[in-house]
Amino acid sequence: MPEQVHIFSEFEDPERIQYINEIAARQPGIFKTVRRASLFPLWFAEKELLRKIATDADNSHLQRLTTRQLQTPLLGLGYDPVAATYSGEIKWDPALVDNVLKRDQRQCVLTKYRQFGIEAAHIVPSKLHRYTQGFLWLVLSEYWPLKSKAWSEAILRKGWGDNCFNTERLTNMLTLNQMIHWHWENCHCAFYPIRVADDKKSMDLSFHWLPSAKGMKASDWVHLDRNPFGDTRPLEAWGTNVAAFNVETRQLISSGDIFTITTPDPEKLPLPSIELLEMMWHLKRIASMRGQDDEEEEKNEEDEDDDEEDEEDETDE
């Protein structure tokens, strides 16, 4: 049975709606509209935080959050900070990769695909390995003050410098086939962590396709009290002619479908970190929904113009 939580659940939560409406009603009405890049972090923030800023007479915290724009680079998604901070390629540990595949029975945890093309995938991107970003945790603690500490402890390693990421660990990895891996890396889908068994031998997650924000700008002004996507129905696929199938059941995998990851030995082959999956559930959705930065859109337009010029040159020939 599909999990009830979906990518827009926060927009249907009565308490959350009440707090957002109270925030939007602040005089003199300066909080009625916000940038797209500010909207989703605020809606997805911890509910207790929304309650606090909705009832707090001091507007300073609210002012900061409604003007803060969680940029894709800040999230560690869609860019490569390693090139500027760490010289040298990340060397994959063959033993680590083998352990990921061994734990996941050498099959994609979602589709159960077993043949060639399965890959060890990172939850938090490997491009952040040995990367220091204290500002990231400062910002995340503003929206998720009760959870951000557990998130950071699940991925940071002391000893390499101040708060360096250690992405090369079994708890930050899972096995995916190439197609799902590509969509995961490009923020086209997300996994919602439901539960971990008491014996730590299994965990349940639900799979969700994420919407495309193509043609939308992160700097666009939108109403704070509503979902700019409008339609909140779960997505059956990402784009045209893109679908995922469970090869064991021969069934289409739709948003909300639940799958299970198991391990034969929770000590030697621990499950993926539920903390990291929870963090990326929020960050993947924000990165997908926020829209493009102006610079990114201009670059894409330039690339499209170059492609058109190339096509014209080929036609002339």
C-alpha cells in the first residue's frame, strides 16, 4: 500500500497551513510573497519552528528565513565544490563498493534489477568528500534546529579539518541501477525514510518522483500561503517516457510505493543512515522545486543557442 506521505504533504498539514497563514498575515503584509527559493525551505521546515516564528513578536528571525535562498550549490547538489577545495580524485575503495553490493544482495534496492548496470550510489554526494562547509550546517540549523545536529553527525568526520564530510562510508550508500541512479543524482526522485526495524536488519522507504521546475526561476515572487505547483497528486513518472518497474513483480513503480532494504549483519554491513535519507528527502525536494538561478538559466539558454547554431551549420553543409 502506498505511503501516505508525499512530496507536497506539508502543504496539506492543517497546523502548518495555520502557521504559514499567520506568518503571511503579518503587518504590513511584507511576508505575503517570497522568492521561490525561500518558499520551500520555509514550508518544509520543522513545524515547531513555524509555530514559534508565527507567534513571536520579533520579526527578525522571520525576516531572515523569508529572504534566505537555499541555493543549489549550498545544498551540495548540482555543482562540484571539490575542484576548488580538494585537489585529486576520490579513490573508490573496492572493499566498500563490494560491501554495498553484498548488503543489498547485488541488486537495485528499488527495482530489484540484478544484471549489469547496478551501481553503488551515494546518499550525500561524493563530490562533497573532504569538503568543509560550516555555513551549510548553520543554515540547515535555522530550518531544522532539532534534526540538523543528528544529520551532521551522520556524515561529518573529525580529524580532516573542521567539520569535513566523509561520504565514503557504508551508511551513506545504497545500490541502484543506472537509470534510477542518474535520476537520483539529478534530483528527479527522492526516498522518504519510514522506519528502521528494532533489530536494525531492515528499513522501509517510499519512492517519489519529483516535479520539474523547468522554465521557473528561483528569484520569482510567489504567494507564501500556497503551493506554486498547484496539483499535489503523486507523480507516476518523471517526464515523458520515463518509468521505473519492479522486475520481480513486473509492476510499475509509482510515487508513494514502499520498498525495503535489508542487511544480514547490521554491525558489519549497516543499513543506510535514516538521518541522511531524511536530510536528503528535504534537500532533494527543495533543489527540484526551487527553480533555476538566473545565471544557470542564462547558461542553459546560451547552450541551447549554441545547439541551434550547430544544427543550422549542419543544415547549410
